[in-house]
Amino acid sequence: MIQPAEAKKIDARMNRLIGQIEGVRRMIHSNRPADEVVQQILASRQALSKIGMAVLKEGILNTPASQKNKIARMIEKVFGV
């Protein structure tokens, strides 16, 4: 469960990411150099990764200790361990 205050922060990050992705689309349609487009794609991937980590953190912080198996599965999914 994600707390409302954190959900608001994550939502703001998502909105910025959506803007980045739309910017990449505009760059492609305006024939910008590939290196510039790729740079923005990499920045978007990093932003998405940070969103994922924020969601994972909230999941871990808000999962009762009695559900340790659920936490372990979340970590396994994210880190492949």
C-alpha cells in the first residue's frame, strides 16, 4: 500500500515522465539527431527506474512484518535475486 502523500509525489514524477516521453516522440517526428533522442530515452528510463524504486520502498515500508515472504518476492522481482 502506498501512503497518500507518497502517491502524490509518485504521481508528480509520473507526470514529468509522461512529458519526457512525449518530448521524445516530438524529437523523433522532427528528425532530431539520434544521439539526442537516445539521450532523452536513457533519461526517461532512469526516471522510470526511480519511480519503480519509490513504489518498492513504499511497498516494503508499508507491508507488515508478518508478511516477510511478500517483501522477499517484491525484492526478487525487482532485483532478480
